[in-house]
Amino acid sequence: MRDEEHPDLEIEFLPLYRDTFPQIVHASVIVSVAMLLEQEVRERAESLIAALDLKAKFDDLAGSVLDRFRTLAAKVIGLTFEDTRFQWADLVGLFELRNCIVHSQGVLSDFQRSAVVSTFASKHEPPLLVDGRAVPTDKTAEIAVRIASRFLFADYASALQCCPGPNTDHVKRKLQREKW
């Protein structure tokens, strides 16, 4: 195609990329972070079950992946997530935000657990909800990564309390440097 055949091509697509594409990118980060955490939670649970030679299987527990992990970690193994930099409600909020984006295109009125998303959104700046819809920004994506990072550090620190191994000193030193 020749440029002169489509003189307004850039003008027509500029609003599309400027207004729509960034939201898709930010939503993709949130979805990807939640997927990563879901995989990590499942793998961590299965590793703990194997390390402690438990008879239970992860899939035998009831609830969402997060519910099953929390049940296993807290009630069965006795792990704690005591550091105040990690809030379990933030992790649940992140997962429900992901579910809202994926299953109802961010429209809260179409989402069964909209109250969880609203609570999560009210805790974080800038405003995530615009006209009853979740509209992720670059800050929302940063919050998702921060929540994931804090959870993983808390999880690793708790797992080291439960299952110290001969090759975990370097991890303990890193967690101490990070004040975990």
C-alpha cells in the first residue's frame, strides 16, 4: 500500500493506541502477575507437602487456590505470615481484580465479588474504579507487582521457618537484608 492511499491512518489510530492500548498493557500485567502467583502458590504447596511427607494432596483441600494454600500453610503446617508489609487481603483483592478483568471486562456490576474489588481499589491510589469499571493504570500494575513481591518474600521466610534445609543460608541472609 502506498502512504498517499491512507492519509489519515496515523490520526485514526492515534487515539486507539493512546487511550486503549495502555489499559490493555496494565490489565495484562495484573493478569500475568496473578497467574504467576497462582502457579507459585500451587508449586510451593506441593513442595511443602512433599518435604513434610504429608498424606494430603493440594487438590484435596477446598476453595480457591489461595484458600487451599492458606489452609495448608496455616492450619496444616503452621506457617505464619506475620510481617505487616504483606496483607492477605491485598493478595485476595489482586486475584479478584484479575477475575473481574478477565470474566466481566472490569465491569463491577457484572462481577459477583465486586465488593472485594471495591475494597481493594479504595486502599490504593490512583483511583482504579471509573464509572463502575476497573480501569488499571501503570500504578495499578506497580501495586500488583509489589503485592506479589511482598507475598513471595513472606512465603519464603515462613517456609524457611518450617523447613530449614542445608542449602538455605543464602536465602536467609537475603531475607534478613530485605528485613524479612
